[in-house]
Amino acid sequence: FFFGSILCSHAMSSEVILHSYWRSSSAWRVRVGLLWKGIPYTYRAVNLVHQQQADPTYRALNPAALVPTLHIDGLTLTQSVPILEYLDETRPEAPLLPHAPAARAKVRALTLAIAADIQPIQNLRVIQKVDDKQKWAHHWIKVGFDALEESLKDSAGLYSYGDAVSIADCVLVPQVYNAERWGVDMVSYPTISRVNAELMNLSAFQESHPSQQPDAPKEPS
């Protein structure tokens, strides 16, 4: 079994390997983190639609059969938020968490409001079991964004928490992409939309975008 391996244009080292799927929100978060930290990595595509994640070769790396899986520092790491925290703890340059404990707690709360409360409910393996996928995804994203919008009114500066990029931003941008994909009216969420627009001006978010990934479907010429 073969997982396509493509060395990203910004990376010249194969020591760090990211198993990713172009449209995975969780994998996108880690792509942002790696780019933000300036960590070169090799991209290995795992096609979730074709069930490559269920192959024994991949399950040996990630028993949950999910993406992302990151090989770094001789470790095999899974789950996007712990991966981002590991990157921040081992590579403190361009930090993704503030120093003060209270501020870190707030950033983690914003992060989990998306990563634990919104995204899993409209994840691929869940939504495949739902008859009216559009209605399901739209409903649960709206429920989550109603709460998140209120939280960001208190915490946001230029970005989700003040004026520094954080882990909360790494999870926000992929979720906005999903919301737009499922037809959520973002006019109802001006703070979320403003922060997302600011983040999309940054190269780490631009280069990590699904459309820029080597396994993204090519547009017809």
C-alpha cells in the first residue's frame, strides 16, 4: 500500500512527516502550525474518501484511523490540538500560546469550542451517517458559532485572542471554511468573519489552505 509522499515547496527536509488530507480541518490546523513555526515537513496524502486511513499500514501509525499523524523528533503524534501544543512547547519561537496562565486557559477554551464542540459533529465519518447532511452540518455549526461569536466579542483583537496568532486561530480558519462550504450565512458572525479575514492575510494560513495542497483536486484546464 502506498501513501503519496510529496515534499512541500517550502520544505527541504524529510525528518518531519505530516500525514494529511487536503480538506481535513484537523490536518489543516497542523499545517498552519508547522508553517507558522517555520518547520519544514514532508506531506503524505491519506485519501479519506477512498478509505486509505483504514488500511493496516496507516492504522499501525494511527490506530484511530484519523488524520493528522505527525512524525517529529522521533515521535509519532496524533490529535491536532496536542500536536500544536507540542510544537509550541518544543519550539517556543513564534508562540501559539500566551505566557500568562489565565490567557492560556482562555485560548484553550476558544480552541476547544471549535475542536471539541463544533467540528467533530460535522466530521466526515459522522456526516456520512446522516441523511440530510446539509441540514445537520448547518445546524451544528450555527449552534457553535452563535456561542463562539459572543466569546470572540470579549477576547478578540486583531485575532481570536488579542493581537497575537494563537492555537485558537489555527482551528478557527478551517472551521470557517467548513461553514462556508455548508452554506452557513457568515453575515451573522461579524467578529468571526473579521478575524478570519485578518488571518487569511498571513502566509501560513494561505499556504496551508486546502486548495494549495498537493492532493487537492486539480481544476479543469
